[in-house]
Amino acid sequence: MKFGLILAGVAAAAFAAPALADGKALYLEKTCIACHGKDAKKPLTPEYPRLAGQNAKYAENQMQDIKSGKRANGNSAAMKGVMHLVTDAEIKELAKYLSEIK
């Protein structure tokens, strides 16, 4: 009987709402890689920031400001077209991931 309960639990988990994607998957999915590099350490151009190891709260604030239009200077226009595709929860997850890259 225990085996049946375990299988039922596994099946229920499989059909539950999908968990928030991890930061690395979001980094790839949301095309951050195109400008900031595959490991967030070597941006496409020197004008784009190196994101690896960035303070999570700072990164989150910058992404939120670009998304809202509060920040519209420098190269932020390049990100504006992408940020409308990123939810607030995903921004938090991306910022956390970037802060953990060594």
C-alpha cells in the first residue's frame, strides 16, 4: 500500500503547477546570454555590464527599473524590448542566480 501512496504522490507532483524555472534556465530562455555572454562574465561588447557576481538586490532593481521605464539611459533601450517578457518573480530568480555566479 505504501508503494501506491508513493506513486500517487509522484503523479500528483508531476501534474502540479510547474515550479519557477531556475535562474540559469531563465538566463538562457530570456536571451540574456545574447548580450551578457554564456556565463555572464564576458558581455558581447565592453559597454554591456558583466553580470556574474552582481549584488542580487542591485540587479533586481536595475531590471525592474528598465522594465518600468524608470531607467532609460545608456544601453537600457536594448533590454527594454526583452524585459516585458520577464515577470517580477523571474527577475528575482535571475538576480539571485547572477549573484551566485563565481
